Amino acid sequence: MPITLCVLLWPTAGSADLLTAYEDDVLALVPVHGGRVVSRVRALPGQDASLPTEVQVIEMPDDDALAAYLADPARVALADVRDRAVARTDIVRVSAVPHRDRPS
């Protein structure tokens, strides 16, 4: 069964650029496991530091594909970079909410 994840990321102090570079590398592995990055956005400068710096929406075919992505040797090899770059990660399983555009 397909799964959709909302991933919220906070960098360690002074490591926002390193977080971006790390995520560039590991998100490139998502399609290898049948998934896709639906959206990837960054907070604008000057906002409350308690908010996440990056938010991603990722679709994976199933839990096995997600587990394979998380265990991918190329991703695991970057664990030291992750430890230096990422202070906090929250992952929420989500589903799309249908909506209608409202006339202006």
C-alpha cells in the first residue's frame, strides 16, 4: 500500500547549508526505491527558529520500500554528515485531502 510522508527537518546550529547538501544526496536515492519527492520547501530567512528549516513530502510504494531506502548503503554511509547537519527530524504519515478551488 502506498505511503506518503511529511518530513520536517531542523539543522544543527550553523548547519543549514550542510543539511541542504545532505538532503540533496539522500533524496536522490528515493527514486531508486520506487518513491518520489512530491515537494521540498525551505523556510524563508528571519522566521521563528523553532520552526523546521525544511519540509518534504515523499511518496513510497510501501513500507518495504521505505525500509530499503532507510537502509540503503549509500544513505547509511552519510550518517556522520547527518549527525553533524540534522538536529531534529519529525516524520508524519499523511494522506492527501481533496479540495475544490474556490472562486475568487
